[in-house]
Amino acid sequence: MEGTMEAQAQQHMDKRLVICNWKAYLGIAESVRTAEAIAESFSDSEKGCLLAIAPTNLALCRVGEIISKAGISLCAQDIDIGGKGAKTGSTPIEVLEEAGCEFAIIGHSERRHRKAPETKESDALINRKLDICLNSQIIPILCTGETEEERYRGATNNAIKKQLVGGLEGISAEAKEGIEKLIVAYEPVWAISSNRISRIPDVTEVNEACKMIRRHLYSLFVKEKADRIRIIYGGSVEPANVSAYLSVNGIRGVLVGKAGTDAAKMEAMLKAVGSGPVAQLLPS
Ligand code: 13P
């Protein structure tokens, strides 16, 4: 198992990541159709990029069957804590592994900042989910990012620090050992297309956030492990801006929401990603 995980991690390490979070935008039939269209256009020239799709849970198996043939990975949008057993309504990690998920999104802002306070995800819960993923075959993508209000009052660094420290401090020794496989997404809440105000971050702002994330990772883990943790950007990524975000030093890929549900946009986006330079694949 250990050998497989290492091989998988190494194979991923050198590639640009494009992770599509389909959220709850598509039903099952729509997910199947969109997966087929994306799989069909995912050509060999783009295989320098690792594409993963996170459909709604109910479409995981069907989408997985379609995209795996095209070399596209499957991603879960979340995991539940606790394993198989008497847990009504739960989707444990073992079942996500069986469905073929290689990645899981953890701590997305749409789960952290839910309207009903009793359903908001806490850093403590996210911490448990990360520990579970880090002890499984699944690669966690930890979402971080400040709200508009936090940015306005200059609290971006504190918000990111709280999410990283709260999400990662005190994880088990085994999880810490395999921390290199972690991916951290910088996804400012105000830049997500569904809540966007007027603008999206420029490359300087993304670079600043990337440096903050790396600094906090250094405070949590030994440098050589922290250096290997990949940082990606999410928030209104489109074919027209994907190359600019990928040009930010230290940014290893993108987390795409709405645009990822549009096969034509994905074709254009992957063309742009596949032809970009490789010098950016260095740590920030
Ligand atoms: P958009 O690309 O629609 O802004 O969504 C980003 C996101 O939340 C991905 O997880």
C-alpha cells in the first residue's frame, strides 16, 4: 500500500493540477454528459497536466468509469469522519476509495461559511477529515482563504493561519509522515464566482497569499516536507485568466468551479494549461 501511495504521489508531483469542483451544479445525467465531453477532448498534448473532476457524490461511480479511461482522476467534494458501520447517511472514506477517488476537497468555504451556524464546518472537524485522508490513499485538498470582510480589515494572514494551523496542528504522526501529498488551495471567498463582488485577485495578491501559506506550513512541518506541499489557486478561474494564475511563482494548479462544468470552456482551459511554461513549478 505504501509503495502504491508513493508512486501515485510522485506521478502527481511533476504535473500542473486542474481540479474541477462541480459542487451541486449538475445532476447525474448532466454529470455523465459533461464528463463524456471533457474526456473526449482531453488530448495527449494536455497530459502534462493532471485533471481531476469532483462530481456530486451520486455521480461518482458513473463519472469515474468515463473519465478513468481518458486518464482523468476522480475527486470527492468532501469526506465524512468515521469508517464503515452504523452511520446513517454517511459516505466513509473507504467507499470513496472503492469508487476510485484519488483526491478529496476538504474545508471548502461553502462548508465552512454555511448560513445556519450549527452546520458550519469547524477547523477541528476539518482537522479530523485531513487526518483520515492523510492515512488513506486519498490526497486531501485543503481549502483556505479569507472572506471579503477579513481582507477589508487586513486580516487575510490571520485567517489563513487559523485555517492552516487549526486544520493541521496535532494530526497523527502517520499523517504528518505523509504530509507531502497534501495540496493547499488558496481560494479567497470573495473571488468565488457565486459570491464575487467586483473583482478577482491579481497575480501579486495570489503570490502574497502563496507566501503566507508557505510560511505557515514551515511553522508546522519540517522544511523539506513543507516545500513539497503543493499550493493551487481557486476563484473565478476561466480560460482567459488561467495562464496568469499559473504564472504565479509557487502556484502548482487551479481549483475550478463553475467554468469546470462547461466542456467547451474546459477544452480552452486545458489547452492554455498544457502549453504553459514549467518554471513555475518551484516552491514559492
Ligand atoms: P468558481 O470557479 O465558480 O469561482 O468556484 C471556485 C470554487 O469554489 C472551486 O472550489
